[in-house]
Amino acid sequence: MTTLQQDALALFDAAVARANPATALRRALQSTSAEPLGAGGQHYILAIGKAAVPMMREMLRHVPEPCQALVITNPENATEVPGARVLAGSHPVPDQASADAGAAVIDFLSQTTAQDRVTVLVSGGGSALMVAPASGLTLADKAAVGEALLASGLEINDMNLVRQQLSELKGGWLLRHAAPAPVRAYILSDVIGDDLRAIASGPTVSALGDRAAARKILQQAGIWDGLPAAVRSHLTAAPIVTRLPEAQNTLIGSNRHSLAAMMETAATLGWQPQLVSDHLIGDVAEAVEEILQAVKAAPADQPLALIFGGETTVRLEGNGRGGRNQELALRMALRGAAELSGDWLFLSGGTDGRDGPTDAAGGIVTPTTWAAIAKAGKDPAALLANNDSYAALKAAEALMVCGGTGTNVADVQVFLRRSH
């Protein structure tokens, strides 16, 4: 491992550590006070998302009995939590396990009364891990929409707006199932800009938009006509208008916090870091242009440590395996080899440790990565065209595999280059 690789991984580790869900929740609990139970009431704690297990473990240390607890997380992070029931859904495309989890949440909350208190611990990934199709829709309908959204290249907020309009739990509908019990939520953000309505599709806050807005998004993306008839009928029907119960929502961690940790760590390693963007979004091809512009604008005779954060998207044209971070890294390997000089390295990784439907968190590429893919007997251009970034990076030993981190605050990127 080169010094550049060591430093880049140290920055990634710092980003993940700052997003430690237990630490973030503990800090938030020290500055908030729980509403006392009513006569004969009990605590209901629901943890949703990729960081659900550590958040639940921490919360149970602070909540007295009597207490009921339910965890909904992804299979990689699902472990036993004493005092809580743990269920695993599916991510990024929901399946029957996600539907079972959604039904369990509704059943769990149906037991509450005005004397009880509900605490909801929200982290990224909850949108797919817990699904409850709106009336008239099936799990197959929801899955079809989910696959279409992931292949569309739409930004995450647009995807979440659509998902909310097809759900019994998203966009604040969870609060209706918890009523009349008051709800307090602690939220770890994986959404750029930290709009609480978008994190896990906003189960405890108002929706991002209405059915008309969802229709417009789907039509403009060119995927409306290919959706199931039941979905199109649901989004065309007049919406149900009911008052949304209120909740107390507290943000406890985000991508911006992790970028700050990367800056601090880079400085301790002797770099002079620059935070270029905390809003690296949109298609990966456009993101590469933004990164290259920043690199080319920087002085060539000085060490360079450029830091980015965000959540890009990929427009699927093929049937390969990979994720947005791997494809971003692969595209950077292509462009960087042709346009950049010097000894440089680029890392792009998901802070949850999993990029798309793979076991990799992302990729780490250098000036030699593109050629190394070809040397391994693969056609890197063909693999990129087929969205097969996983196979391409694996051939060059450029995958970043770290396992599930137990947290999720979107993606981080770092570009390092020694002076030349």
C-alpha cells in the first residue's frame, strides 16, 4: 500500500468515525429531554436504517422500563440486540423481507396509546428496508418503481418524493400509525443538504411533495408509461387529505460533519486540504467534470488534497454490477490517465461500506488503473459502457472493500496528488 493509499483510507476512516451513530446519538441525548410517560404508559423505540443496530443499543442504555423495541436494518448489519426484536429488509430494491418489516412496524405502532412515548431512530437506507405499499398497490408495484428510479439517473430527493406518495409509512405517514402517542425522532442524515423530509423518505416529517409532483418527475424522466397501471392510477387519483400529527425531530449527524473530520485528519497528516464541494450530486459523468476542473485549477507545484462529499447518480445503460462510487472512480481512472499528470490518487466511497448491490464501498484509482484493467485481460471501455464498474475495478485490484460500517452519511471523495 502506498503512502497516498494510506492517507486516503485514513481520511475515509475519519469520515466514518465522525458519523458513528452511537456517539452522535449519545451527544444528542445529552442536550434533549424526554417527555415523561403518562399513567400506565411505556416507551416504544423504533430504529430504522443501516445504523439502526448501534442507535438502538445506545438508546436502550438511556430509556427506563417498561420498553418495547423494534429494529429494521439491512442483512449485513443485522445482529442481536438484547431487549429488541431485529428484522432485516432488503436494499437498495425492497423485497418481501422489506414488506414484512413494514407490516411489523405498523403492527408495532398500532399498540400505542396517548400515555405512551414513541422514539424513532432514523438513518439512511430506511426507505427500502421498510416498505408498506399504499392502498391498492402491491410489493411488486413498489419494486418495479424502485428499479425504474434507480436506473433513471434521478437525484435522490426526486426519488424519495415519488416513494413517499406510494407508501403507508413514508412522508410522515408513520406518525399517523403512532398516534395518539407523541413521537420524538433522532435522525442521522445520508442526504446532501440534510432535508429531513428526504432521509429514509421522511417517516416522521411532512412529504417532499404531492402526487402531482411525483407524476411530473416520472413523466419528465421518461419512465411514467412503463410503470405498473396500479401505480399510475394511484398517482392520478385525488390525494387523501388528513392533518399530519406533529413530531420532534433532531438531526444528530450528517455528511458535512464527516467532511469536517476528513479536513482535520488531512491536516494532521501534513496536507493542506481544501473542501471543494459538499454537494457533489448528479450524474457521475458530470461529477467527474467537476472534480477535474478543481484539480486543473489548483497549483501544480503544490501537494493537493481535495475533498468532496455528496451523492451522485448513475444512468444505467447496461446490465453490469457496480454502484455510483465505483463508476465515479472508474470514470476518473479513464479521464485522469489521459488528462492529469503527476502521482495522484482518487478515492470515492459510500460511508455505509456498501456501494450498490456489491460488497465494495467504492474504488481507489491511480494513473495506472485504466491500463491495469486492460493488462488483466479486460476491456475497460466495454465494462464502463455496460455499467460493470465492479468487474473493471476488481481486475485492477482497485476496489475498496471494508464491510458494513454501521452508519450511513452518503458518500465522500478525496483526490490526493504530490507536487510535481
